[in-house]
Amino acid sequence: MERVRERLNMNAIQVIPVNWYLLLSAVLFTIGVLGVLFRRNAIIIFMSVELMLNAVNLLLVAFSTYLSDSAGQVFVFFIMAVAAAEVAVGLAILMSVYRNTMSTDINILSKLKG
Amino acid sequence: MKALILLSSLGVIALLAEIFSFKKLLYPLVIIGLITTFIFNAFDWGTDRIYFNMMRYDDFAVAFSSVLIGVSFLWFIMADGFFKEESNMTDYFALVIFSLAGAVIMVSYSNMAMLFLGIEILSIPMYVLAGSKKDDVLSNEAGFKYLIMGAFASGFLLFGIALIYGATGSFDIVEIAQTVAAGAASSIFYAGLLLMLVGMAFKVSAAPFHFWAPDVYQGAPTPVTAYMATIVKTAAFAAFLRLFYTCFQGSAATWTSIVVVMAGLTMLAGNITAVLQTSAKRMLAYSSVAHAGYMLLGLVALNQYSQGSILMYTLAYSVGSITSFGVLGYVAKAKGGDAVDSFNGLAKTNPFLAFVMTVALLSLAGIPPTAGFFAKYYIFTAAFQAGHAWLVLVAILASLIGVYYYFRIIIAMYFKHSNHEVTIEVSANHKLLFVITVLLTIALGLMPDFVIGLL
């Protein structure tokens, strides 16, 4: 009974050990990295980059809760704002690529060589 | 801090110029604004103020901000054609000035959050500018590659920051250093350090993470390439040095050997690949990769000389790059291509441009009495005194390879003949700019102590 009450008082995130969050975000981050390296569609590459950033967000929130320090959660807001700006610019560049080449396959973008 | 406030206001004014239609006044306004910022920035010298534990304006920050603002002043004179051609020039002004504000944040941060924000404020406008020739597929490709690689590198940097936060409980670079010195360093901390190292290596285009740089530099419009090679590289190196000098100095044993290998690879890869290029623009791009390798020597040294020598190096390299990209812009426009052969016979048709280019290339190659020689000399000495004799030997070999491809352009200008000779008209602004950069290159070569002694 005592243990259940203790658990209820604990922060919901803290029920799970921090290493599990570390593992989960490392796996998500790796999936994102592999996506950027091996997918050929520009939109999916953007999604993979977002996955990398969201893995970082998850990790920051988990650490922030375990350390009882709010700085990590504030950092997440900065990352989300910057990621939104980056995607806005990225999709705009992708639009001009599409207008010129009529494709979002990045194999077309290999004209710069030497 | 004054510099940051003034630059941000200047950016907002540039955006307002479109609405209140004083577009014609904007160019002189920006030039005056930059001079004002430079002067007010100099007033911060020696004050060493800390703002909300986020920014620290010590002498390091003021010195590098001065270099950034001074070089961007030269860049604005060089790139005036870039702004006249376009109808939405106010956007370009605003983008360049905001990215300069990001560069100033990058040299003065004292918190990981500001490092991240500075890098992104610098980079996001550069993605747009690299892809700013909307109808040109090459420019599109450059913008897209720069964006993907930039975001990818930011991901590594952020994962590193998150791990270090988990290990030390802080984003403040001084607090992290203190926690680590107190013996709290765990495997999570070292994993974070290595991920941050990878992220920063991407940003400064150090081998083996340099492959994006030549493509982006070649595809982007030439003035934007010059901006990336000077301002962006200076800011990235200052941020790199500040991070490792302040925050990770205590754990130098872990990362020094990695950075030594990285520096050697970068110098060799950059210089050897540059020899094989036929396009002068791409050659200068690889030479910029090679220069990143030399600058890594100052980071490896991590002694009292490294800050001053990197300051000197970034200044000498930036002045040389602004001049060479300026001349390249003229030649490429007149001959319709940026191949090394288009420089053939330039000395006969246009001795002034050929002389200016020669001085800039001699400085980049590191031949005395130019600024580049002393920049290299000081940075090699710093690394040598830190006990990296082998790395200095590799650096000297790499710069000998460098001399070969810089002299290819000089030989093309003076000893080869062109089939169709075109006399290039140089505008009065650019004549003044080239005279200033040549004088600056030689003056820095004669009195290097003036810059080295600052830090």
C-alpha cells in the first residue's frame, strides 16, 4: 500500500528508469540518421531529420524530469521553434527544386561534381 | 552586446525598407550601420560583461566580432552587384545581416542554448541564400545539400548537448567544466562530447565530414560562396574554439588524438583534391576545406597562443578569400565560366586584377611577406609548442601541395595566352576594395603582432 502511494506521488515519467529513455531516443536517433543516409526521397529525408531532432527532445525532457531542472524543457521549445523554421525553408527550397526538375528524388541532384 | 543589438536592428530596418520604400537608401544605410556597429563593438573591449549567464562579452568575443563585422563590411562592398540584380534585394540584405547577428552570438555564447541558436540563426539564412538563384538547378542543389547537411549536423550537436546535460545537469559551459573537473565525467558525458565534436566538424567542414562543402560552395552564387568561406567559417571556428577551450579543456586527453587525425586528414584531403580540380571556384572551395585543417592545429594546441593565432588566421584567410572570390566573380562573368583556364592572359588585359589576385593567392598559400605567412607561422608554432611535431610536419607538406595549385592560377594569369582577350571594367568601389585588401594583406604581414597581441 505504502509503495503504491509512493508511486502515485512520483512523476509519471520517473516510473520508468532513465536508461530506457536513453535507449529509446538512441534508437530513434539512429533510425533518423539511417533515413537521411539511405532514403532517396527528399520529403522522407526531411522526416528523418525531424525524427533525429525529436529523439533529442525526448531525451532532454526525460533528463530534465530526472534532474528536476526545468532548463532542459525550455531547450526543447527552442529546438521545436528552430526545427519548424528549418522545415519551412527546406520545403521552400524543395519547391524550387521540384519546379526545375519535376521530381523529389535526390539522385537528380548530383550535377555538382569534381 | 551592443554589436548584437545594433545588427538585429539593422536587419529589421532592412525588412522595413520594402514596406516604406526606401530601397535605394538601404545600401548606404547598411554600410554606415556596419561602421557604427564596428565602433560600438570596439567600446566593449576589456569590459568582460556576462548577460544572464547566456552571453559573455570577453575580449575573445569582441575581437572575433570585430573580425566578423570588418570582413562583412568588405564583403558588402564586394557583393554590391548581388543586391542590384534582384528585385527583392531587401530580403537579401535582411538575411545577410541576420546571419551576421547569428555569427556574433556564436562567438560570444556561454550557454549551449545560445550556441545552438547562434548556429541556427547563422545557418538558416545561408540555406536560403545558397539556393537564391531559383531558376538555376545548381543553386537549388547547393541550397538543398547545405540544408540537409546543416540539419543533420545540428542533430548530432543537439544529441551531444542532451547527453552532456544528462551527465552534468547544466547547459552553462563554465558549470559543465566545473562539474567535470570535480570528477563527475561519465561515459554518457564522453559520448556527448564526441557527438558534439562530430557536429562541429560538420559545421567547419573538417574531414571526413567535409564532402558537402565543395558542392555547396560551387553551386551557390559566388558572393554567397565568399560569405560562407569567410564569415561562416570564422564564426564556426570561434564557436568551436570557445567550446573546447572553455568547456572541454579538462577532458582534452579524450579528444585531442581524434582532432589531430581530423586535422591531418582535412589538410591532406583538401589540398590533394584541390590539385585535381579544373574549376577555379571548386578549387577555392577545396582550399577552404584545407584551411579548416590548418585552423584545427590551433584548436589541437589549446595553449595560450591558440586564440591569438586562430584570430590572425581567420582574418588573413578571410581577407584573401574576399579578394580572390571578388576577382573570380569578374573573370567568370567576362569569360562565361570559372575554369582555371579563364584566368589565361589576365595580366596582359588587366594587370591590376592580376596583381590583386596574385597578392591574395600568395597570402592564401602562405608566402612571406603577406599576412597568410605569419598566420600559418603562428598557428604552426602554437601546435609545435604543444608537442604535435608530426602534425606540424604534415601541415608543412600540405601547404607545399597548396603552393602548387595557387601558382597554377598565377602562372595562367602571367605566362599563358588567351584566345579571346577581354578587357574587364572594374568599378570604382571594387578598385577601392581591392586596394584596401592588398594593403591590409601586406600590413598584417609586416605587423602581425598587432593582431596576435590582442588575445
